[in-house]
Amino acid sequence: MPKIRVLVVDDAVVMRRLISEALGRDPEVEVVGVAAHGHIALAKIPQVNPDVITLDVEMPEMDGLTTVREIRRTYPHLPVIMFSTLTERGATRTLEALSAGATDYVTKPANIGSVSLSIERLQQELVPKVKLHGRRAPACAAGVPPGQAAPVSAGPRPPGPARPIELVCIGTSTGGPNALADVFADIPAGLPVPVVIVQHMPVLFTKMLAERLDKLGSLRFCEGAEGQVLEPGHAYVAPGGRHMEVVRTAGTLRLHLQDQPPENSCRPAVDVLFRSVAAACGGDVLGVILTGMGQDGLHGCRLLRERHAQILAQDEATSVVWGMPGYVAQNGLADRILPLGEVAPEICRRAAAHRQAARLAQPIPS
């Protein structure tokens, strides 16, 4: 298999060297060029023909956001991985870049003074994403790690009538910010149940994401907080760096945040949230797994399935990475496997069953 060709774009000489060194240590990756800003990068793309571009968010001459937009005009499918600082401005600009067409992102090492630690972190966080997005093998495009067989397909469950639900729980990762925006842009205000969400993102990024989703005007979005009561028509995004759980106290659903070790290398983790939802709500739940790398959410969906909860999975064609939804779908845990554009109507349809059940449960006036 030919090496994955990478163009590294960053205005800082130190960062270009660190990224190039981290990528160059992997035998499957080759750095074919570097650039100090977007103008140089755009000129080099046809010269070096990269499979992936790593792109700094903040640069002189032409910044990362402008560069992404220019790249997408000519190269609509070329993977672009953004590099940003772990700050509110970095988070905001990264989300803007993802909306403009960037494929993925990585946050910069906090202490680049330690060369060995910085390279180690880049090898852990950047290299897998470069290999995932740059490799063209079908199994890797589906998010299945090299050398690991895909699960045997069991197919979706037979369709049946929607049962009442009291909560929607969503898990997503790579490609998730745009997928969530697409889904909730099509969900009208007044959803009769609350929504809890795990999007794999670091601290600060989840707060910015919740604020951006809140501007859609459908549901009221916020970053989840300890002890918050879950209200219909509201959505709660798990805060970066903390696990989020749902608990029931005196008949009321609330959020609980905790700092147990990461699961599936993630904190927050979808499995932690879904496991708590299964314990608190039983089968009166709609679980939704959207685009994402890895298999976080698989075990949580299995627990929900055992309690006869309903589960939706995004299909492969519309996923940036068909890892998380792919594992759920291929293990036969999904009631329906849907293109992204059909997820919102299906959530609304199944939530409507809750509204109808609540209406029927009301006492008849004498």
C-alpha cells in the first residue's frame, strides 16, 4: 500500500517540525510538503498531490478558515484536518472551519517546549486521523481499524410501531458537529422530550458547540451541568473532559457529571451516558448513533436494546466515518439505519408517540 501523502500547513516553524516529525515516524505516512500560510498551501497542492492536509487555524496572509473555503472550491473531497489551540477563540474558529468543510480537527500540544511529549501526543491523536482519512481502503473508510475484521452484519430490526419515549440520547464523534447542526435544524421547537448528547470534544469546545446549536432556534441547547433537571424541548451537551450521566431522583431525570477514567479512550464517553440512561429510563428511550470513529456507544446500545429501547444509526453513505454507527448497525442493534437527512423526521415521529401517550393518559374531565 502506498504511503499516505501529507501537506503540513502552519505558520510556526516549531509546529511544522513537530508535526512532520510525528508523522514521519509512522511507516505508512509521508510528509510531502510544508507551507507557512494558505496562499503557499494552495499553490503546493497541485505540485505535491497530498492525500491529507493538516491546517493551522490561525495564520497570517491567509488563515485556516479562508484556506478551507478555497480548498473546497477546487478539491471538494480532499481531507483537511484543522489544528487549533485549546482556547475559546480556537474552539470557535475550529467549529467555523468544520462548517466550512474541514474534515476533522486536533488541538495543539499545550507545552511544545517538551519536544518528546509533543511528538508523542501528536502520534496518539493526529496520526490515527491522518491514516483514517487518508487511507482509501474500504474497511478503513468505515472506521474499522487495520487488521480488525468488521462485525458480522445482522441487519436492522424489523420495523414496528413507535413506542412512547421520555428521552432522546445521541452519541457522535468525527463529523458530529455538522451532523448535529443538520439534524436539529430540521427539528421544530417544542419537542416533547429532552435530549442528551455526547460529542467527543475537549473542554471549551463543547461549550462553543452548545452555543452554536442553540442559535438554530429549534431546541434550547446548553452544556450539561451537575444536577440539572432535564426538560422537554431542551438539549444538553456533555462537557468536554467529564462523563455525563442521567439519574432519576424522586421521579425526576437529572444530570450527574463524574470524572471516572476515560472509556474507549474518551471522556465524555457515549457508553457511560447510554449505560446510565438504560438504568434510569429502561426501554422508554430513543438512542441515536451518528457519524464517528471507533466503537464508543456499541456497549451502551446493547444495554438499551436489552431493555427494548429504540435505536437509530446513521448510514454509511452520509457518515464522515462509519465507525460508531457502523458497529451498532452491523451488530443488529439498530431499528433503522438512516441517511442523515431522515434522522430528524424519525426522531420527531417517535417523540410524537410520547406526546400522544401523554395526552391519552390525561384524566377525562367530568
